[in-house]
Amino acid sequence: MEQREGLYDGKINWDTKKLKFNFTLGLEKLSEKNEGLQAELGKISPEVMEAIAGTSANVSYDALRELDQNRRRQLERELKKLRDTFEARIKDLTEGNKQLREQQKTNQIEHEKLESKLQESETEKGILLNENSTLKCSVQELETEKNAIKATNSELHKKLGTSEERLKDLQEKLEKARRKGEKLQEKLSNLEEQRKAGQKDSEKAVEHMLDLEKKLLEATTQKEKLQKDLIEAARVSEVFKKEQHSKLQQTQRDKEDQKASLEAEIKNLQVRSSELTKNLVIAEEGLENLQERLRGSEQQKTAVQKEKEDAVGKLQDLEGKILQCNKEKEQLQKTVKELEGKIQESVVSNKELEARLQVVDSKKGKLQEENTRLETTVNTLQMNVAELQKSVEQATAANGQHAEKLNASEEKNRDLEGKIANLEESLARRANDSLVLERILNEANAGLERLRAAEENRRESMTPEDPSSETVVAANLQIVHDGVDIIPEFDDFDDTDPQDILSDAEADAEERDQGDVELAGPVDAEHRRDTPADQDAPSTSRRAGKRGLGKNNNDSQAKKIREEKEEKERKMDQEKNERKRRYEERAGTSGSSYQFSRRRRTVGLCDGVEEAEAAGGPSQDKNPRSRSEERLLVEDDQDFDIEAHFEEDAEEEPHVVQPGRRGRKPNKTLEQRKQQTAPAIEAKRRRIEEKKEKKRKEDELKKMLEEARNYSGSPELTD
């Protein structure tokens, strides 16, 4: 769509440039033809010009009418073409605006959907982050518990190592005691043999000693059993310690107390075993003493008997101690059973803890997997969010571009409407210009008639030595021709552009406004007489510069044409100034105050009459109709400031008859003349104010167009 619009705009710009270039070439050709015609007319004698003037007026009038009609038709055709093109352009722009608005609505809907998706993703992200934080907290708690369990296990291992070392020492001591017991048994067997051989009386003692040995054997067996029980208790205590330390920290103190009690019991057992070893040593010493006494003499029997009694007492004591040991053994068995139950409980608790640890490890693995999955989802969500943000930015940028395009298209529509209105105004102005041309032709015909009548009157009243007659006729003929020679031919407008026609109409309006503004102010009379040709000469150059050279300033051919045209205009201005100077010199010799002016061409038609009256010749009242027509022409001239001339003539030269004052009665005062011209002056002032207001509005529109062109930078507005 944009490419199509660009191609269409480029085609329109190219067509407009082509039309402008053709129009400039046509204007240059017209200017060259006008210059050639003026040069040829300057060569023609006044008598021939007088003869040609009568026929040229009618021919020029018909030609102007035909030109005006053809130009109107061509302008109407061009206006229809422009209206069709502008309507098609406006339709395309409206369709493009509708499509852009629909696209903007769809973009807004997509933008809202993307915003809702963003909000949902943000909520999901917050939920996942909260779950992740809770899982991380639980993992940290489990790790702290695991570290605490590891610390307690290490402490229990250390304590078990110390207890194992102590048990090893006790086992070594028990083995030594067992060896000593075997030695004692051997010694007791020897003593029994000696007793059998030596003394029969000692049989009872030997039997008693055997009983003691049996009791000792039982004691040793009990000791072995106690040692085994101690080993089992130590093993159980080790297991118990391991499992008690693997429990929670709340039950750790109770376990330590139980461990201390067990260690105290083990110490008591060790003390008791040491006492038993001491008793065995004492028994061995007593047996040795008994043997020595048996060997020594019978006297010692009494001592032996006493010792036996002592030994029996000691054995009784040993039996009592053995009973106590049995009781303690039973208590130890009970404690061992309790410890076994506690150990089983600790094993169960350890299994539960291991199961929990496994569950925690599995949860940890799952949490890690979930964390990785969440990280991937978060990354994907971030990527989606970034993409959504990019899409939102692109949508906003596209909406902004669409809005700018809509504004630009609206501005283009407004500009096109303004151009259409300007074209309609230019057509109305052209119609007014055609009416003005018709009026000028009528005035020219009337002026020719007056010129003929005045020339006849002058020839009748003037002496042959008066040289002013030829100059007046030449000047008047030149003035009449100046009113007609600037009309272009219709064949040169075949390649014109309506936009150029509009610019021509604007240039003509500006020149008229400038002329009205210059004539409206109080200007010095002498300056006004001296400068009409200078004011009027550059008008053609301004008009040609505004019409001919539009946007082809960069073209070398257009530059050359412009330079040649400026040189020709300078030559024409020089010739006009020279002609003016010659006319002034001639008028000064005859006493006339005539000044050459294209804008006041109707004023100089009857200068000879005024000069004759001023020189004292006969009055020219033979043709009252021509004088009344001259008065009407002077009053209808829009470019002549009546009030300023009245004031200047009244203040400076009230007794001298000047151009533009013929047809008045001499008995009227200045106030009466001012009262008569006050409505015309007010109307002219109103017209000047309206033109100023219109010019101000046009300047404002041009400024607005320039601002829009600078703001948008589009090539359509540059034309």
C-alpha cells in the first residue's frame, strides 16, 4: 500500500513538474513574442499606428473574447480532471484510513491479550518462586538434621572405641586369672595326692578342699559366664550406644545417663573380679601354708584345722559373694533385656530415620529436578516476556505510525480541499479578469474615438509650429497598444498546469494588493509623477519569476532561460525609461505636465486639450460627449488615488491644470470635491482592507502548510 502511494505521489509530482516546465517555456515564448512585437511597433511611424489602431482594437477585442472563452473551457476541463484525481485520491486515503483503523483495533486486542498472558505468567512465576523457597527451606532443615546426626554418630564411634579398648583389657585380665586358676588346680591335685599318701586325717580336709575346688570351679565358671555376659553386655552396650546416639537429641541425655550407669556397673564388676582374684590368691597362700604345716608336724594340724575353719569361713564368705554375684547377674540380665528392647527400639528408629533420609534424598532429587524445570520454565517465561515486550513495542510503534499516517492523510485531504478551493477562487478571479479585460477593451475603443476627435480638434486649433502634436499622438498610440500587447495567445497554454494557473492568480492578486496599498497612502505628487514606470516595469519580472520558475531552479536550461529573460527585461526597462525621458523633454518644451504611465493610460488620451487650454488656446468644448466619457473613465480607474491627488493639487498647484482633473467645474471647492469622492474613497478603503485580510489569511495558510511540510517531511506537501 505504501509503495503504491509513493509511486502514485511520484507520478503526480513528475506530471506537475512537467506541466510547470511546459508552462514556463510557453511564458518565455510569449515574452519573446511580446518583445519582438514591441520592437516592431516601436519602428512603426505614428501615422501607421493611427491607421492600425482602429482595426486592431476590434480584432483584439474579438481575439480576447475567444481567448477568454477557450481559456474558461480549458480551465473547466482541468478543474474536472483535478477534481476526479483528488476524489480518487481521497477515496484511496479513506480506504487506507479504514484499513489502518481496523489494523489498529486488532493490534489493541492482541496487545490486551498479551498483557493478560503476561499477568498470568507473572502470577505463575510468583507461585513457583514461593514453592521453590519453601522447598529450599525444607532442604536446608534436613541438611542441618543430617549434619547433627553425623556429629552424634562420630561421637558414638569415639566412645565405642574407648569402651572396646577397656573390654579388651578386662578380657586379658580374665585370661590371666583363668591361667592362675589352672595352676591352682594342679597344685590342689598335688596336695590331694600328698594328703592321701601322708595323712588320712587330711582326707576330710582334702574332700573339703575338693569341695572348695568345686566351688572355685563353679566360681570360675560363673566368672567365665560373667565375662561372657560382660562381653555380650559390652557388645549390646556398643550397639545400644550406636543406636542411642543415632536418636534425636532430646533422648541423648537419657542415653548418656544410662551409659554412665552401665560403665559404673562394669567398673563394679571389674572391682568384684579383682576381689575374687585376690581371694583366690589368698586361698592359694592358705593352701601353701597348709601344705607346709602338714609337712612340718602334726602340731600344725590344729593350725591347719583353724586355717581350714578360716578357709571354710572364707569359702562361706565367697559363697555369699557368689550369691551376690548371681543376684547381680540376674539384675544385669534384666538390664541387658531392657537394653535389648531399647536397642530394638533404637534400631526401629534408625530404620525410620534411614527411611526418612531416603525420602528426603528422593525429595531433594525431585526438588532439584523441579528447580531445574522451574529455572527452564522461568527462562522460557523470561524469553516469552521479552518477546511479548518486543511485540508490544512493535505494536505501539505500528500504532504510532498508523496514527501519524492518519494525521498525514487528514492533512493531505485538508490541503487538497484547500487547493480545490483556491482553484475555484482562481477561476472566479479569472472570470473577473475577463470582465476587466472587456471593460478595458471598451475603454480602449472609447479612447480611440476620443483620440481621433481630440486630434482633429488639435489640428484645427493648433499652429503648424507646435511640435507637441506628434508626440501626443505617438504617446497615446503607444499607451493604447500597451493596453493590448501583453495578452498571450491561447495556443501557448496547451501544456499548462492548474496549479501554475493558481500560482498566476495568486501573483496577480498580490500585485493588485501592492498597487492598491501604494496608491492608498499619502504619496508626494512629484514622486508619483516620476515613478510610475519604475513601479510598473518590474511587475512583468515578478510575474514571470513567480509563474515561470517554480521548482526547476536546479535545471540548467531553466537558469539560462531566466537569465536571458532578465536581460531582456532590463533592456525593456531601459528603453521605457529612455522613452519616458524623451517624452518628458518634449512635454517640457510645449509646457505640458504629462507623465507616461501604463496604469493611467486613459488619463493621457486628451493631454492636448489641457495643454491647449493652459497655453491660452481655444477651449475644446466642441466634443462634450468625449469629455464626459473621459470623466467617467477617470472616476472608474481603480488604480488612481483621487483623494491624494485632490489634496496635493489643492496644496501645491491649485492654479495649474494637471492630468486627471479635466471635466470638473472651476467653481467647486476642495471640500465639495472631497464630499463627492468620499463614498468612492470609503469603498476603496474597504476593498483594500478586505484584500489585506485575505492576504493575511493566505499567509497563515502558507505558514501552516510549511509547518506541516516540516513536521511530516512527506513529498506530497512540498508541491
